[in-house]
Amino acid sequence: MDYAFSLRQLHLSRAKLKASSQTSALLSGFAMVALVELDLGSSSGTALPISRSVLLAFAICTTLLVSVHLLALMMSTCILPHMDSVLNVRSLEVINESPHVRMRWYIELAWCFSTVVGLLLFLLEIAIVFWIKFTAVQESSVPWITTGLLALIFVVFIGFTYTFYNKLSLHKYELSKGRLEDLQQYFSKMQPDRDIDIENGIQLEKTDKVTSHNIQII
């Protein structure tokens, strides 16, 4: 049981890091391409009528987007080789030497940066690029339409993220509670005079022991 659980946790952490590295590399590449190919001048050499606030928002969003994804990519690249080397040897002792337990917060942080924060910044980046491109061709209504659609997608994204992590937390709680119930049954068979409250972690006595004092009468 311990070996199967440890192996499952190792595979899950490795899958998260691989997904984070692939997603971060892809989206940061898209952001850099959008930054390089963005043309702020017209064919006649004059500057386009783009407000300074939009350009400032684009610069901040692009910087945050690339930085967040590169940070997630760096975490994934540093941790993945150590986990791959452990998976090549199928042994419980070797699996316990894997850094995925000690570094689980870094793994979760890379996963959050890549799939939550990074994707939200990418949606914001798309909206700002729409504003810049369609303002350049003097289409004032198109940016509002695309912004409304992206706002709807943003709400759906937030709703899915909340529902997914809520159901995932409930699933992990039920699994943990089931394991505790199995341990309670095993402990009850080994020591039938004791019981464990799995909700509070309190060890209870099933039988009351009454102590009596011996009184000597002289």
C-alpha cells in the first residue's frame, strides 16, 4: 500500500511538472512572438493612435506573462530530472529519496503559475493585443466585442477552476477518510479494547476500568 501510494504521488507530481513545462514554454513563446511582431507604426511612418495606457498595460502584462511562465519552466526543469532518475528504479527505498515530497510546494507553485496565473495573463494579453490591432485600423467597436467575449471566457475559466479544485479537494478528503477507516478497522482487530475517533484523532476506551483501593482493617 505504501509503495503504491508513493509511486502514485511520484507519477502525479511528474505529470504536473511536465504539463507545466510544456504549457509555459508554449505560452511564453507566443508572448515573445506577439511582442516582437507588434508594429506600432503605420505604413506612412507615422505613429498609430494608440493610447499610452493601453501600451503600458501591454508592457506590464507581457512582462508578467513571460516571467511567470519562465519561473514555472525553471522549477519544472530543475526538479524533473531528479524524479525521472528515481522512476527508473522501482524500489520503495529509492522512491522515498525522490524530492517530490519535500518540494511539493514548489511543484504546486509551478502548476499554479502555469495553469492558473499564466493562462489568465494570456487571456488578458489577447484582449490587449486586440485593442492595439483594431485601434490601429480605426475599428472602435471590434475591441469592445472581443473584450466582452474574453470576459465571458474569463468567467467560465474562473468557474471551472473553482469547481475543479473544489471537487478535487473533496475527492482527496474522501480517499483520506477511507484510508483512516481502514486503519481504524485494522487497529480495532489488533486491540479490540480500544477505538479511534477518525474525525478528531482521539483514542477512546471502549471499556471503563474501575480502580479500587484495598482497605486493610486492623
